[in-house]
Amino acid sequence: MTDTNARQPVTMSAAEFKTRREATGATQQWVARQLGHTTGTVNRWESGKCPVPVVAANLVRETDQSQLKERSQGSSR
């Protein structure tokens, strides 16, 4: 029998998620829209009340990487 209350693996801590989101300049509202969630849900991820889903962690990682790439290209011009 499987435990339906088993927690999913942590993909990113709440603090890391919030820090990465803020570093990119993305708002909670933007993240929520991208993923089809509410800002309340994003807030719960960031406060640690709910685990950060893999898709949300990947979104801020990808956004973070895009921002770094754009900044590095901009500084070499």
C-alpha cells in the first residue's frame, strides 16, 4: 500500500526559490501566471507552507540563467 500523504522530494528550499525569483526581477504574480497558479500559492511556496514544485523550481532556475546570459552579453557590448 502506498502512503498518499508522503511528501514529495524537496526540489528547492523556500528561501532559495524566493531569492532566485527576486534576483531575476520576477514578481509573484508573474510566476503565478506562468504556472497557472495564484499569487497566494506562490506565497505559500516562498513561506515554506507548501513545498516548491519541480516545475516552479525549474522556472526560476531557467529565468535566472536567462537573466545571467542577458547581463553577460550586455556587459560585453
